[in-house]
Amino acid sequence: MMSAPAADLPDLPLNWETICALAVRGQFDGFHVDTDEWGRILMTPVTWTHGVRAARLVQLIEQHIKSGQVVVEVGVRTRKGVKAPDVMWTSHERVRERRNEFDDPLAGEICVEVLSAANHPKEIEEKRRLYFEQGAKEVWICDTDGRLHVWLGPDEEAPVSTLAPDFPQTVDSR
């Protein structure tokens, strides 16, 4: 939960830099934080299973894609606010294109969302579309059973990743 009283927060809407500063002070512990297109904060509680799957995805991406950079919870500025994929992989070329901002508009080539019961299907569909608008080449959705769904375009689901064709189809949460 946010520990600062609402009266102590800056005027709304909060920008991503302010949100990040609050998070650094531990005021959003245990929550995934995005914003909507009006700058309002959207917080989703993070479960143990969600955290374990996200960590496992980082390990698996590093095993299956030998170059580039894997990051977690890095904000991507979209037309609908800042969205922070649970996991993102970026090539070395794209890393050089990124600016050192809290909410860079350039998405990684792979953006991954790990689903929990709190996610609405329309929310995930919108995030998928937004990541592609911001330059993602693939969007992976890890469902609540650990099954990986790979998207090569906003409406194009594929059986496997083109960037990591040998990637496992399920992600363990143990």
C-alpha cells in the first residue's frame, strides 16, 4: 500500500518520474504500477507466483537469447499512459537508442506480461497493441497456468517466437 498520505503527494496527475521516486521510497511495495492516459496511477498487487514466473522468464530469456538486455518493470510511454511490461528484452542496438528516462517511448523487441487473476482480458489486449505501437517485435503473454502465448503483431498469435524459437511453451512457478 502507498504509505504517504494523499495530502503529501504532489498535484495530480503524477508523472512517471514522481511515481518512480515514490516507489524508490518503498511507497508502492508489492504492486505493479502503470498509468492510464490521464496520468492516473494503476496499481496491481503482485503475487508470489507472478514474481516467480517473471524471474523465471528473465532466466529463460537469458538462456535462449545470448545477446541483448533483459529488464523488468521498465516504463514504456504510450498514447494510453506509461505501461511497464513485467519483463522486456531489448537488443544491443535498441539499448543504444534508449534514453535514460523513466518512461522511454521505445519498447523492447520482446515485451512480456505475466497474468494474474487481477488482469482483465481487455487490459492485456490493449497493452499488447500499445507495445506493438511503441516498436515491440513480439509480445508474450504468460497466462495464469504458465502457458506462453506469443504475438507477432497486434492480431497475430504464433505457435513460437521468431526471436527465440526454442523457448519453452510453459513457465514454471516453483
